[in-house]
Amino acid sequence: MSNNDIEKRTVDPEVEQDHAIGQIFSGETAHGLELIPHPTIDPYDPLNLPRWRKYVLLGIVMWMYFLFTYITTTTVPTFAMLQEQFDVTYSQINWTLAIPALGLSVGPLFWGSLGETYGRRMVFLLGTLVAIGATIGSAATNSYGGYMAARFFMGFGVSPASNVGLAILQDIFFEHERGQKVGLWVLAIDMGCFIGPLIGGFISVHGSAWVAWLVAIFFGLALALEFIFMRETLYPRQEIVRQLNTGISPDQITLKRTMQLPLLTYGPIPGIAPVKPWDTLWRFLRLIPYVQMSVPVFLFCFFCYWWMISVITMIPAIFVDDSASVQGLMFLGLAIGTLVAEILCSGTLSDYIMNKRVKRGLPRTPEPRLWLMYPGVILTTIGLALFGAMAEGNWHWMWAQFSSFLVGWGIQMGNASISAYAVDCFPDHFMDVITFYSVLLNLSAFCDPWFAADWVDTNGYGWSFGIQAMLTFFPCMIGFSLIHYFGPTIRAKIGTPKWEGNGGTLEEK
């Protein structure tokens, strides 16, 4: 194939016109939006993958991110069974929901550096194998300590679905698609959180162990999909561009990449600067002073998201006289609210707002992503207050569904908004940013179960969830408003991280 033939090819079905700048495409979609990042003329560039393959990869990432929270909550309807099996208190059983969240927090700090050196695919395969082994252990153990350890490693194994999973989406999709794809990615984690107890409730009629065996089957399916359909997307872009700019054609490049790599790789991805194992942790700590990103993520995780865990863990206690399958059905409100939010007003709406600004000639800044945060906070606040009043007053169970519907809707809007906002703050450091977000998100989920049940025992449902509603509304509305208004000023003053971006080494620019 000649260079002229290569330069005429279209890199995306939406591309209306394209032209080469050196050996990199600069193009526009059918809607007049510039393609960012610019794809190369290399057919092995993951940005040039066929749409069907991109959506297969999206589906695999979403399935693993679904299991990310599914493993945490699917055991909730079996709390009474586990309490009897291990002869422990309800609060101690509540901790079994917190422990996998700790694994989900620690895991990204470990897997992130490996994913930037040895590739996304290998990390997904290794993590899934760890999760399968741990899940089998949780089903087979008869001790409380063994069960807690297995639950931790289940979370640790599936944790690459957060930072490494989003890195795959960043590898294959353009900036103008980011809000929708991040919204779908967030939909997966939220739906896993709510569908888990629904399925777990029905499976528990065969015993609590079968809830874990089903999770093992789901992980086995994920492993098969990863091995057959997932190919490497970590791409040595700088090195390929350097070689293309010397005038050679893509078929003259000897560096093996993406689809050219074998199904199993055992060393670093060729052309990628190795990342030290501790770099992910060090970058996580160094992101804290960048308050335009760290403060909004902290606000959402510890003043909004973690109260959803209170709703999830207290449903079995509120409906203690109902069967496990009926308790599972009580999570339908959360699931439907999440799904409705994604369809009507989440990632796609966020992209619409951003793209409208670009068409009007306004700069693409992160702050407009936060417009969806305000209604999300309001819906979550109302939902939490209603949920507490319902439990305190022993209202009809439909109030439980309606209040949790509002919580699910609000959390989905907020989660999609803050994820896209955080990545847009530092798009060249998206792996570091999403690791930061994932660690804080799951730390909040880890913390809540340790005090939620005791808080309700001391103050009752009404006061507990009423205070949670106030702690959601006032800090979030004030905090996000300040970031929304002063964000550009803060960014101009603080700047961006001073180390190499994704796939580089931790060196000052």
C-alpha cells in the first residue's frame, strides 16, 4: 500500500474530511468536531480499530467493571445466612461488604504501573485469574477469617477494571466520545452494585455458597472473553510517530504493536518506557495538591457516593422479615434509577453540553462537565431523606423503591459527571487521574459499612439518613459551585502535573 493510499483512508465512520499533518491525521467528524487525539496513519493504531472491535472491547471492560461492584453487594441478601454460618454479629457481617472495597482501593495502585509497562491485556488476564481463585476460596471456606481474606482478594483481582479499564477506553475512543463512553463505564459499576443483590437474593435459595459459585462462573466468562477477543491497546505512539516522520511507511516499521503482539506476552510492551512499580502510588500522592481535581473527587466520594452504601447495607435490616429473594427485589429501584439516568441525562448529555460549547467557538474546559452534578446532588439528597423517613415510619415498601430510585438516579449522574470532569482536567495523565478517583471511591465504600449499622442503632433511621442527606447537599453544592466558578483561575495558577503522561516514566517535564 502506498503512502498516498494510506493518507486517503478514513479512520472513523464519522469522519467527513481528513488530511495528514506529517504522518498524523487531522480530521473532523460529520458534526464538525476535531478528532482529538489525532490518529496516525498506522493501521495498528488502536484509534483506527474498526467500530465493532472497539465496542467489543468496551463490552469486556464494562462486564469487568460490572463485576467490580457486583462481587461486593451480591452477598447482601445472604447476610442472615452468613451471620448464622460464622456465628458473628450483623455489624461483623456488614464488614464483609467493606473488605472487598478495600481490595478495590489497593488494587489500582498495584495494577496501574503494570498496565503501563506490560500492557492492558496481560493485567486483565492476571487480575481475572486472581479473582477466580479468591471467589472459589470464598465459596469453600468455613471460617470467618478465611472468608474475609478471600473477599479482599476478589476485590484486588477485579480492580484493574477501574484504572486499566478506563485506559483501554482512552486508547480507542476520541475526546468527543469520552462523556458517553465514560457514562457507560460508570453505568456498569453502578448497575453491578444494584443488580448484585437482586440476583444474589434469588440464588441464595440454594445456599450462600452458590452466590459465590455464580460469581466464579461470571469471572470464568470474563476470562474467556478477554483471551479470545481482547487484544493489546497500549500503543507506543511517540515512537511510532517518530519513525513515521522519518518518511517510512507503516508496513516498514519492525516494532511489534497491538494486533501484532502474541496472545500471551511476558515482557514489557515494545517501545513503551517501563514504569517503576511504585510510580502509581507516588503519582497518586502527588495529585493531591492539584485541588481543581482532587477536591471535587473527594467531595463526591465522601459526601455523596458512600451514603449509597448505607442504603444497600440497611435494606436487609429494614426488610428482615422478608425472604432473601424479596430483599433482592428491593434493589430494583436503585437499578432502574441508574439506568434511567444514563439514558436520559448522563454521559451523552454531558458530551452534548461540551460539544455545543466547541461549536460556539468556546474553549473545551472541564468545568461544564459539572453542570450535571447539581441535579445529581439534589436527587440524592431527596432520596436519602425519603429512605430514612420510610424506614423510621415503616411506610409502604413502594416508598423504599421510589427513594432508592432517586438515590440511584442522582449517584449515576454525579458519578458520570465527576469521572469525565476528572479526566478532562488532566487528559494526558488519565491513568493517574482515574487511579486517584478509583482509590477514593472505594475507600469511601470501605469506610461506610464500619459505622452505618451502629449509627442507625444509636440514632434511628430518620436521623441517620436525614443527617446523611444534609451532609450530601450543603458540602457538595457549595464545594462544586466554588470549583465551577474558580476552576479556571485555579488551573492557571497551579498548572498541570509535571511528570510524563501515560506510558512514560515518572520524570519532570
